[in-house]
Amino acid sequence: MVYSSKEIYQNYLDEIKKSGLYKEEWSLTSSQAVNIDVLDEDRNERNILNLCANNYLGLSNNKEIIEAAKSSLNNKGYGMSSVRFICGTQDIHKELEFKLSQFLEKDDSILFASAFDANTALFEVVMSDQDELFSDKLVHASLIDGMRLCKAKKQIYDHSDMIDLENKLSNSQARIKMIVTDGVFSMDGDMAKLDEICNLAEKYDALVVVDDCHATGFIGQHGKGTHEYFQVKEKVDIITTTFGKALGGAMGGSISGPKEIIELLRQKARPYLFSNALMPAIVAGTLQALDLVKKADKEREHLSDMSLFWKNGLVDLGFNIKEGNTPIVPIMLHESQLAQEFAKKLFQYGIYAVGFFFPVVPQGEARIRTQISSSHTEEQLAEALKVFKKVKSELSV
């Protein structure tokens, strides 16, 4: 039997649905916040508590950021209609790169349309077939895709296993050795052992690359990220991060590091050379977000307190959660169908938290990933715990 291309693709979709791995999208009618308006299956608008956004500092609908973006629209226009090296660089693009470098304490920075673009740009430029990459097993998909694009030899070490990493480093004869890790692992909520990684990098003359998307703005005393938290700011060579999470939540990403590497990326990074410059309003909003982050000590403290309150509450209810000390709290349910049913029940009772399952996480490790914001209150989370307890009982988890 000969199938048309449409039939082949529809069969793929049917298989995804049959296996319980189909992902639905819900439509928000409000701005992003801890309380959001969402359309249910019958297109009725409901106001529910959001426990699954990357809005760690509650800046997604911050009035100062919105005003900065509005002002930029009036003064800098809507879009650039150009890549950076032709006529797509405004003074505020350079200002953001400079201020981001200052904040992260690196020589220089380069902007991208997304952190995904940043991660796919990096390795093809700086690593050759004479070099070798050593990446944590659980690094983000964008890092994996980026490493696939380069010709360097690739080694994968077991998650946060320093013995395995050292064994692999000690056997390498590569010209350049580069260790690649997430700062905070987005699906598990744990942090890389950056202090130990940097010690090994120093011992075996390796560079360290950290994707700090789930850390920039709120991890570390001043929110600089995991390199600040572990007091290894001068030992982490390259940081990739995003403006789409704690820094206002719009879009855009960056790479910060040695001036030689950043300049090389300006000359050769394909996502930089062949993608439009970031929208001026996003740049202006992110500049304002950076200023707010520098003054957000109380918000970071409250975020830490609420994250601990949430974790302790889940443990008291008998949930199996992943260990970690970040606002990302995964509740392990293991079966994809159960994770989806659990999320649907939560939605019915006014809680928005999404089920994660293969291929986003490994087979058999389905979960509800909850994420806390500094805008959450203890009262809100206490009510949410009551709902989780109710759903746990109804589904016999």
C-alpha cells in the first residue's frame, strides 16, 4: 500500500496520541502571572493559580519593564529588519551586551534571538575535530543539538558523577577540552556541582561552559547565577543564558565569556549572522529587568522561602519529589498517562501545572514539574497543597 505524505504524518500523530505522549496547548487570555486567565476545553475563561511558569521573579508583567518596552517602541521602532552586522545594531543592543557582561563578570557578551540559538551557535565555532567535549547526561536539548553540529569528539558523563567525568578527562589527548553542563537542570531542579567541575577543569586544563537559563537573576547572593552560588565566577569560562525566564520572560539569549571567543562568534556564528537582530522593545525591557534584578534581594529571599515551603508541604503529603534547592520541584509519577490525568485534575480544581513525559524526559520518568515564583504567597501555596492532596487521593497515587 502506498501512503501519501499527509497520511504518513497523520499516522505519526496517531501513534503519539495512542501512546499517551500527545501534548496539548492551553490558551491564556491574560498576561503571564501567578494568577492567570485560561480557556478550558469548552472555551470558557477560568482564573487559576499558575505553578508551571519560568517567571521566577514575577517580572513577566512588571510595569517598569512594560513602560521601558513601550518607550522603546516609540523611540527605537518595532523591528530592525536586518541582521546585526548589516544595519541591525542599535546603541541599546551594545548597551545590553555591556551591562550583561558587567553583571555576569565576563569580558564580553553577544545577543541571540533565543538561548536555543546561543547554544546551537557556540560549539561549531569554537570546537574542531582536534578537540573534545564532555557533557553531563542531562544537559538541555539545545546544548545537545549544538554539540552535534561540531566535529569535536563527544563524551557524555553520568549525571553529576564527578568520578565518571574525571575518568573521561584523564584519558583525553585533545587540543581543547571543554566541560558542558546546565547550571540548574530544568527537568530535575538540581544544580551542577560547579565547584567540583571547576576543580577538575583546572586539573585537566579544560574550559567550562554553563547554561544558566534557569539560574540567571535569582540563584546566588546577587542573582548572578550558579557560578556566583558556588563562588567560581572566575573559573567558569562561558555562560549561556536567556531573557525568557527570570529576566522578564520575553525572548532572546546570550553568550558571555572571553573577548576572543565572543568576537569569533560575531564573525562565524550562523544563528547570529543569519537571524534578525533582537526587537528593540525586548532589548529595552531586558535592560530594565537587569536593573530590577540587581535590587531584588527581598524577592530572591522570598522565592527561596516559598520554594522550601512548597517542597516540605509536598513531602509531608507523601509525594516523591526530586532533591534540589531551586524553585523547580518535580513530582515523580513515572507513567505518562498518570501525569496527564493528574494535570487535568489539577486544572479542574484551579491549579495549572503541566505533566512532562517522553521525549521531554526519559521513558518511565513522567512527572508534574512545579515552579515557584517570588510572586507566590504562602496562602496560595497552602491552598494548592490541599488540591494536590485531593488529586493524589482521587487517583490513588
